[in-house]
Amino acid sequence: MLTPYPPVFIAVAGLVSPNIMDSPVLNQLLRQLFRHPACQSLRRPPSSISRQTRTFLTRRTPTKRKSQDDGMLWTKRGDYPKNIDEEYWQYPTVTAKDLKNRRERPRQVKMLTREFIDEPFDFNQIEDGPAFHRMVGERYTEFEDKLDEEKPDIARQLWHTPTELFKPYYGETIARYLVSNYKLTLYPYHDLIIYEMGAGNGTMMLNILDFIRDTDYEVYQRTKYKIIEISPALADLQTKNLLDTLSSKGHRERVEIINRSIFDWDTYVHSPCFFLALEVFDNFGHDTIRYDARTQTPQQGGVLIDANGDFHEYYNTQLDPVAARFLRVRQAAARRPFPSPLGPWYLRNLRSAGPFRKEFSSPEYIPTRLMQFFDVLNQFFPAHRLVSSDFDFLPDAVPGLNAPVVQTRYQRQTVPVTTPFVHQGYFDIFFPTDFNVIEDMYRAITGKLTQVTTHEDFVRRWAYIEDTETRNGENPLLTWYKNASMLMTV
Ligand SMILES: C[S@@+](CC[C@H](N)C(=O)[O-])C[C@H]1O[C@@H](n2cnc3c(N)ncnc32)[C@H](O)[C@@H]1O
């Protein structure tokens, strides 16, 4: 059955706070949310074939130990009366790898949760694109059913990315790009050094290293893979996944996992290196700017939280140095006109003089943190080559230019809201990336040349697309993520 993810729209005219959310459903939602600890990233499972957002499990559920210590982790549930002791001992434990070549859904086996979600899709056995869509939904429903058996959680958050959905093929695609470029320009004078910022589960690292080891052992021996990960929990998970199997353990001496935000980086890396940033830019903080419609001068937005905890948005005519620099660099670097909430320049005077003109434009969200990331690259990684990908458009965004999607998940449904000023930690806020603008800014800051392609063009060029073809010839690796682009240093 297709997992139902009908978006539940909450029309919130102003700002979201518990005081203004009166409806019983919303109250229940907020009560549930406040009962749970903050999660780092809340992603929405795909709602359409062509425009994707991501889902990834962010909350790990603890399990209880059975009283007689047989080493088995056990959770008794009143509403799950079936006694499965006998089956538990009878059924073999299988891994995702064991099931790789099976055509039918496995029965009478048991799998660790990790293995259950880990099983890669066998695209060549899937009928068509919609069938794949359905299977992703089923996979997540089954996965959540399993977790609910251990510990029900109506506010559990999930996100998924091309790296996870198309493993190992997407990782192999990136690896092909890296190895080809390495061999063309750096080999044999330099090692292949790969930095990955924000590595999630560590799946990209494992897929890339497996691919290089299996296809070019000489290059593998000269490969070093370094992860820069802000989240301690994800850094631990990456280490755990690295040490999980005999095969992955073999990569240990090639890998370094550095648990640090890229914005705290302070080590000068003079060696040439590739720098991966896959689906991370959308996490970076943005500033809001609105413009005086008459004078076209910018004002910078902020939020005030009052004694009752209510949020109030404000604007200041004084821009802080970071936002001011962003506007200056963008203006100087732009090789083409960039969008403005004031509309195209040739209509602005007309609009501001019109009888129905508004005093201020709608807000524009500017990627100030992304600019600072380019500063870090420029300052500490002078010989890097960036390989980045992210969403260039997001459906269901809050109002404004380059505006984010703000959402949470409740009872397995995505709940988008209409304002970014929500209780931090309970909602996921992620931004689209305007690749034209950031390409120009990256060039201006680093002095490097670049290429922007769509996700589809990139995978057409570097993937073995037969790997992800369904039986009727559709190819989800090409058709999903139509709203993603890539920026690379050339
Ligand atoms: C949406 S996940 C993407 C994970 C992975 N790249 C993928 O495509 O599956 C974003 C990742 O970036 C990490 N991240 C976010 N901000 C970061 C920062 N300032 N420095 C380092 N990592 C960061 C998050 O912890 C998470 O691992």
C-alpha cells in the first residue's frame, strides 16, 4: 500500500506559538512535539515523482532489556499480544546483503532494524517509476511499524536523500566523477583526498570507498576520506557504520571522522582535495531582508520572543556586517540579473508609484551562512574542488523569495506551516538554493571556475544508468530529484 503523506496545511496568518494555535488538532500536535526532545533534521518523504524533499531517521528509539538476561533486547507491549518467542528462536537472522538477490519479499526471517532499512532497492526487478514510489512508501511504513512495536512515537521524524535511496549507485556515480577528475589532473603527483561535509549515515563514504577499492586498487591505496560532521550522534553513527562489517572495517585506516561544524574549522589544508557538500546547504541559516518599496533600501529582519514566549517579527534599517557584505558581494559578482522581491528592475519605479503599492516588499531569504562557508573554503582549503548538490526549488515553501519549507511530522504525516518563526527543534526548516546566485558568489570569493548542472544531467553523464532502470525502462535516478542541481569547481 502506498504510504499516505497527504500534506496537512495549517494556515497560520501570523507567527506560530502555542498561544495562537487554538484548534484541538494543533494543540494535540504541539503537546506531542513538546513532549519530545529536539531533532536535528526533519525531512519530508517524497510527495511527487519529480520534486523531492528528503527523509532520514533522526530519532533512535531506546529498547529495554528483558528481565532474565538472555542478551535479547525486548519490549513488551499490551497491544501486541502475539507471542513470538518460538518464531524468534526458529527464524534465521538475515542481513540486507543476504537478501540482495531475492525476488520475493522475505518471510520467516528476522533482521536488525539497521539491516531492515538498509536493504538496497533492486531497480532492475521493479516494474516502473510508480512501483518504486510505492515501494519507498512501503519500506518506510514497515520500518516505522517496526519502530512502533518497540516504542510508539507519533512525532518521529524521518528524512531521505538520493545517497540513501539510490545506494550504492549514487555514491558510485560521485566516485566515478572523483576518480576520473583525480586521474586527469592530480594523479600520480598527489593522493586522492576527499572531504565530505555533513555525511548523514556515512553511506556516501562507504559507497565511494567500496567503489574505488573494487575498481581501482592503486587509487584506493592513495585515497583518504575525511568527514566533517556537526552532529555528535551522526558522527558516532558514521563510525559505527564504518566498523559494522568486515568489508567496511577494511576502510578504517583511510577514514577520519571529525566531529565539528564547518564554521569552526581552523586547519589549513594546502593539499589538493575534493570537497563534497551533498544536501547540506539547505540546512544553513539564512537572513531575511525586505525592501522599502519607494526607496528600495533594504531592511534586515529579526524575531523577538516576548515574556510569554510569543514571537514577534521585526525589521531594522541597520544591516549587520554579514548581511551587508552578502548584498555587496552579490551585487558585484552577479553575471546576470538576480531575482528581487521588488520584481524586475525595469518595473520597480512603476510599481512603487502605483496606487496599490505596498510600503515594503515581501521578505527575501539570503544565504549568509553559505557565503561564510565559501569563506572557509577560500581561507582553509585553497586547493579544493567543490562537488555540491541541493534543491533548487522546494514546493510548499513559506511566503517570500528563496523562502524555506517549514514542516514537522505528526502521526506519519508531513505538516507544513506558513512561517519560519516556530519553536526551534520541533520543526525542520530547509531552504532552496539559487544556483545562479551562489555560483557567482562562489567564483567571486574563491576565484575558481565552476559548472552548474542539474542533478539529472550529472547522473546521465556519470552514472551507469542501467543500474537504476526499472523493468519498463523508467529510471528513478533520473526522474526523481528534478528539483536538484549541482555546483562543481572545474
Ligand atoms: C540532510 S543531511 C545530508 C546527509 C548526507 N550528505 C546525504 O546526502 O545523505 C545534512 C548533514 O549535514 C550535517 N551538517 C549540517 N550543518 C553542518 C555544519 N555546519 N557542519 C558540518 N555538518 C553539518 C548534518 O548533521 C547532516 O549530517
